[in-house]
Amino acid sequence: MSTFAEMEALVIGQTRRPEVSAITQAAIRTATLRAHHTDFFNKDLATSLLSYTPSASAIYYDLPDISTTLPRLRAMQLLQSVDTTYYQPTEELEYREVQDLYDKDNTLRKSMYTLIGDTLRVYPQSVTGSMSAYFYQNPNVASDTYSSWIANNHADELAMWAAAIVFARTGFADMAADFQKNHITPFKELLLSSYLLATVN
């Protein structure tokens, strides 16, 4: 497993710029996020149970601070109502934009969810009080808890990406462009051909 310190050493090995530590560390975080954002990879999928209190009068249920409840949330992939005994799916909720909650006859759609800022608003028909969320999760880029399957499998290539960012931020545009062409672009293609197994709904 690649640690943040190991990644930093690899990047400095490429840039030969140990004196720009803050830039190097920021570049590692940026490169790691960019690599994971090349597409939506199955390896970034996570799941979590969400709960709310059923009410006979409620039309919808709000779950505030959803990015805290689902740590490092990047995008929702699937949201299902589940029973509270065996956690079996009872309904699949469909994502809708806020302006698309009503159909052309001005009737509120059913079995859906939307995002309003950092609030997840759900409109379940199967009101169980529990939902199963499948979501794409960003890597952990904090120095002490750094965790990235891309870094684990492709540390050298990711270090090249971070090095290009360091070059760009320290005035070496030609070096950054060279790394982009000869290392980052082929690395993106490698990630897509090796790990892209699913699409986002």
C-alpha cells in the first residue's frame, strides 16, 4: 500500500525539487483525485445504509449533510429502499433534477430522489425508514490516512502526474507538457482499458 510519504519521495525523485514541499504535497492530492476522476471505476464504489423516520404525512424526506454521511461522496450510483429486517431491496429510486420532479401533467413523480446542495431529498413509495446507497467515493488524500488503489497499483505513473503539476506550478511549462504527452495521457488510457467496468446511471 502506497503511503503519502512514499508518493512524495517518488515525485521528488522526478522533479528534483525537495524545497517545494507544499507544492509537491498539493500536486499529489490533485493528481490522485484527477486519476480517480478519469472515469467512474467499480473500485471506487462504496455502500452505506441511510435511515429516516417514516411519517404518514410526509411527501418526501430530507437527509442533510449527505457528503458527511457518505464520506468523500463523489456521485450517487444507486439508491434503494430496503426492509429493516433483512435489508432486502423493496424499491429502486430514480435520480431526478429539481426541475424534473413533476411530469408534464404537473403530477409529482414517484420513487425518486434529488440533491439540493448537500441535502439528499427522497420520495419513496416504500417507506421503510431505511435505504441502501451505492456511491462513488473519492480517494482519501489526507497525508496521514492517504489511500488510493491507483497509487497502490500504479505509484510511478501517478508520481509522474504529480510531477507534471509541480512543473506547471513552478514555471516549467515545457516539462509539464512533456509529462502530459508522454506519461499522463498514456496512463489515462491504461486506467480506462484496465479498470473501466461499469457506467453511472
